[in-house]
Amino acid sequence: MTGAARIPVMVSALASLAAPLAACGPVSVEQAEAECFDRARLAAAPRGSIELGVGTGGGIANFDIAVSSDYLTGQDPAAIYDACVTQKSGQPPRQPLYSRTDWKG
């Protein structure tokens, strides 16, 4: 293989390595706020669901519960939200958690 033939192969290899690394970069503040809102909700209280049903095959019961370590250690959901948004986007949230109209914590 000549030197000229190796260059496209090397560029292609570097490009394939760069794509996964680009996903590690900062996201928009809007996206970070949306992702971090769920984490703040779990810091405020555990979340769960229950499913009950009856069919020809008998009864069905399922339950799911989510408890975060932030809740167990008593972390402030607003502090979790602020730190998460800043870490993901490199910018502070546009609005404090407790002043969001969709916050019910």
C-alpha cells in the first residue's frame, strides 16, 4: 500500500472514532433541562406505577418503583437540577426549577 492509499483509510478511521465522541459534547440548554427535570422529580419523591388486570388466563399484577440516591440522601431537587443542566449544557438553566409551571414537587 502506498502512502497516498493510506491517507483515505486513516481519515475514514478517524471519522468513525469522532462520531461517538461527538455525542459526549454539550447539548442545548433546552434538551438538558428536559433530561434533568426527570432527575429532579426523582430527587423529590419516589415514583411508581401499578398495573392490575383480569383476563381469560387469570389475574395479572405488575408494579414498578423508582427511588433515586438523591432522594435517599435528602438532596435538594433544585440543586440537582441546576448542577445537571450546567453539566450537560455548560450553561445554567433558563429558569429555576421551583418557578417552572410544570414543577409539582
